[in-house]
Amino acid sequence: QVQLVESGGGLVQPGGSLRLSCAASGSIVSINDMGWYRQAPGKERELVAIITKGGYIGYADSVKGRFTISRDYAKNWAYLQMNSLKSEDTAVYYCTARVQTDYVMNYWGKGTLVTVSS
């Protein structure tokens, strides 16, 4: 079994910053991609940022220049540094990882709520 646990969400004012963390644990042989998705009320889940095993990084256009994804390959952690937050960034943020155990499978965390409001 593999678990992904997110932390770091909360209430922040527009223009503020938050850092999300994602810890992967369990019977992990290796992790390929790790990423962050978000789902705002009434909207579909969307990709925010992704970082591959080889270090390739991609961002949604809406967060480029404001968000930074990073990863601790040794600890199986991923991070999302979010700066210059806007009200439209309000959403539940989910961590995802493509993990190899006895087979390769995508896993998801339960999410952490980010609310940007004055």
C-alpha cells in the first residue's frame, strides 16, 4: 500500500504565500512523476504542476511565474511553493504520484484546502 499525505493548506490573503508538502510512504520501489492538481468549487480537477523522475517540470499557464514545484527524491516528498496568490487559486489541492510497487499505479492524496481571501 502507498499513502500520499498533503499538508500546508490554509487561509491566506491575496498576494500572500503558502507552501504545500506531500509525503509518500509505503511499499515504494520508485516514484516516477509527482504532481499537484486542484479542484475549485463547481469546477473540474485541473493539473497545476508536475515534476518527473528525470527532473522535467511543467506548469499550468495560470500559475507560471507564481508557483514552484520541487521534490526530495530521497525522502519521496514533493512541494508546491505558491506565491502571489489570487482568489482564483482557492481550491482543494491534491498530490499525485506514479508509483512502482509490484506494479506501476497512480496514487492520490486526500487533498488540502487553500483559501485565498481577504
